[in-house]
Amino acid sequence: MEKQHTDPPPGVTPELDDLKLKEEATLARDVGLGQVLEVEATPEQERKVLRKLDIILIPLMGVCYMMQYMDKLALSQATLFNLRQDLNLKGQEYTWTSAVFYFGYFAWSWPSSYLIVRLPIGKYISASVLIWGGILMCHAAAKNFGGLMAARFFLGVGEAAIAPGFSLITGMFYKREEQPARQSAWFLGNCISTVIGGVVAYGIGSIKTNAVSSWQLLFLILGAITAFISFFLIVLLPDSPKKAIFLTKPERAIAMHRTLANKTGVADEGSFRWDQAWQALRDPQTWFLVLYTFSVNLCNGGITSFSSIIINGFGFSQIRSLLMQMPLGGAQVVFLILTAGIATFVPHTRILMMIFNTLTSLIGMILVWKLDEDNRRGRLTGLALGAVFAVNIPLSLSIISSNVAGFTKRSTTSALLFVAYCVGNIVGPQFFYTSEEPYYPTGMKAATSGLALGAFFLVCLLVYYIWENKRRDRLYGVPGQMTESQELALGLSSKTDLEIEDFRYVV
């Protein structure tokens, strides 16, 4: 027997359990049961909900993302505290301790994309953060190359869910036009970690103790902080809008209702659809994004793993080299605010901003490679500019959130990108030969080639989106203004962007 609902009093927002469901036979194929949620909210109520989401979700994800990169950067910083000497690392062994992290990331990306759909996403991410914090602390127990390799592999497993998970949460809680700014806001934690990470490592290195080495203390302290943060995530990071404990029941209804017009599907959580996974594999946009991601991470693998050694080679002392990492983070903050702001407020500029950032990094890495060895100020400036491409990550994730419809298709696409991210970061450090330390000319060639290819694939993606939008306009006509019930039906549906005739790609 169908559950009967009573209408709420006029002007009162219904709670989720009291939402009236209206039969729409013509929309049955779009929303399963052919039912559309009816929620009326004033602009003031929507702004209040958005403000609450920003106050809780963005700092949570930002701090977590900050710790993720700070923990990842710790290996490079530990080299300045004699990690390689204490563990007797020879030849390319240090390179492999960096690369094996991404083997773990790679190995767990596909299971993670499945578990993110099947399990409560907030709880799954919280558990992942707790596990990776514990594993980072275990780095301090490594006695040799094998022990460090094992710790690095499982650290990659622990961190695999974070970025794709945060991307899905952003798409779940924010409208398409709101997503670039929010993706960039929590990614700002990555940039801040580069600014303060060197200061934190400098402070830890100044602690004098005979019980443990400075590099061991670095891993212990950062791991403990990460594990502590996971307990806040367990309580506050919601699995869906209807389970956000910091919202009242009427506000949860508004939070769910406001994103249905995204047409990217919010109601198919909990079921993995193999037809959508197959669509992700044969979608051209997927492969342009995958090729771009692989290419630029040839550079990323080198900068993340060898930045401390490269800066030390500019002529700075070991300890001061930690502080000289701050310009890298500062450049990222400036370019993130600049390009994300333009992408948010100027239509059709997301991919153009990504191309701009990639070309800026290309110029920077050429400066590091070609300037005279005694021009350390110019080479440090080049290295700072060379790190700018990393701020494309939130723009790239916002493209997935906005342009890939269908929960399973979106999670599969995210997983493919992070597979490419892993492979690029595995391959990239292999060009940084120990025999070429600290200038790494072969590594610089690989980094600049990767950035040039990355810019090329972004141009291909932009051309494809423009062509596909025009093709759909010719085939189906220019999309008109949809009624609210039609927007809600598409938002609730499990259709993909390839199946929705009115879907147009954001560029």
C-alpha cells in the first residue's frame, strides 16, 4: 500500500520523511517510480543552508586534504634528516620508495570506486583517514628499504579514497555553478600544506631527542595529527544530504532539492551500475582527461619526491631548504585564487584556466632546467612556477562533477583519472637518476615533455566539448528553460550525460 503524506502548512519547508510525492506518468522512465519531490524554499532558506555547508564541509575537507599532501611531502623532507643514510638506501631505491606509494594508490583505486558507491561515503572516507594516519606513524619503525617500501605502499592504499570521495561529496551538495569555487576551496589545503609543511618540518627537526631520529619524529607527529582529524570526520562528514547532522530536517530536504537540477544524479547511491561503468570507458572526455592527468603527473612525481633535494642543490643548507619550499606553496595559492576565481565568475573558462596554469608550469620547469646553476633565485622562481599546474586538480574534479552524469559513471571516471595519476607519478620519478643529483637533467626533460603534452590534451578536450555541444544543438535543438518538475526528475534519475538530450557540457 502506498504511503500517504499530508501537505505541510503553507510557508513551512517539509521534512524529508514528509515530502509529498507526486505521480508523473510521463516522467516514469526518468525517475523510476515517476515521483518528483516537492520542496518550496525561500532564497533566504537556501542561502542559510549553503552557508552551513560551507562552514562545515569546506574546512573539514580542506584540513584533511592539507594533511594528505603534508604527509606525502614528508618523505622528501625526511631526506634532509638523513633518512637515506639511516636506512642505507642505494641507487634508485629512494625513487622506488616514492613510486611504490602510487602502486598502493593504483591498486586500491578501483576497489575504492566500488566501495564509495556501496558504503556510506562519509564513514568510508573517515576510516581511510584513520588508517592512513596510523600507517604514516608506522614509517618511523622502518629499518631498511623493504620496511619503508611496505609502509609507503599501504599509505597509498589509505589515501586512495580521499580526492575522488571529496569530488563526489562536492557534486552531491553543491550546484554546478558553485562547484569550481568549492573544489578550489578545499584544495587550498594542498597549497597551504606546501607553505607551512616546511615550517612544521623545520620545527620538528629542531627538537633534540636521543630516543628517535628527526625523520622518525616527523612521521610520528604528522601521523598522529592525521589520525586525530579522522574522529572529527566520523562525526561531521555526512554520507548524503539527508544524513547531514549539522542541518535540521527541513534544511536536509532543501540541501537535497537544490542540487537536483544538476542533472548528474543523486538518488542512485548504493548500487553499482555496470552499464554506466562501460559508458565511462567509451566516453571521449574520459580519455582526454586520463591522458592529461598522466602527462602532467610525470612532472608531479618528480617535484613531490625530489623538491627538497633540488632546492638543496640550489646552494641552500639542509634546514633552510625546508623553508625554501614555501614559495612553491605561495605560487600555488596565488594561481589557485586567480584562476579558480575567473573560472567561477567568467563563464566557459574552466579549461582555458587549466591550459594557462599548465603552460605557466611549463615555462617554470624550463627555467629550472636551462638557467645557470649559480642563478638560484631564478631557478627557485622557476620551481615555484613549475608547481602551479597542481592547482588544476580542483578544476579537473569540478569538470567531472559537472560534466559526468550518473553516480556510477562519475565514480568510475574519477577512478580512471586517479589510475592515470598513479601511473604518471610512478613513471615520473624514474627519470630522476641518483647519478644526476641534484640537477636531474633527464628528469627535467621528462617534466617539461609531460606538461607540454598535458596542455595539448586539454586543448583536445575543449574542442571536443564545443563540438559535442554544437552537435547536440543541431540534433535536439537548443535546450529551453526546463520546468521545475523536469529538472527534479532529471536530477533524481540515474541517466548519464550521454543519455540526457538536454545535457550540455560546461567548458
